Amino acid sequence: MNNNKHKKSNILVLFWIMLVVLLTILIYTYENNLLLKFESKNSILKTEYDKLKTDTDEIKYKINAILALEKLDKIAKEKNFTTPAEKEIVNIKE
């Protein structure tokens, strides 16, 4: 009778060891799959960020080209603008 209990306890310990090993393997593989999904999403977001950054830089360059002093001088001459007096200049600070 005592021997039978001992065999059952050995089987139970073996069962728990196998269960822990299987759960560890399951968690490890799930974690790797999840990591691959995150890396894929991160890669997509990085390419989207690079595209938006490029678009923003292009817009900044276009704005700078419009605001170039030579173009402003040309427009001022076409519209017959005059140089303002010192009292007419207003400084705006952000």
C-alpha cells in the first residue's frame, strides 16, 4: 500500500514537471511570435514616420523658398512697397 502511494506521488511530481516544462515552452514561443508582430508593426510605423518627415522637410523647404529675401524684394518692387519708418516696425515675440 505504501509502495502504491509512492508510485502515485512520483507520477504526480513527473506530471507537474512536464506541465511546467510545457508551459515554459508555450510561453517562450508565444513571446517570440508576439515580438515578431511588434517588430513588424514598428517597422511599418518607422517607414510611415520617415515618409511624414520627408514630406514635412519638403514643405519647410518650399516655405523657405517663398520667404527668401530675393523673392520678397522682387514682390515688393512689383507691388511698389516702400521701406517702413523705424516707428512703423513692430517686433512680435513668441
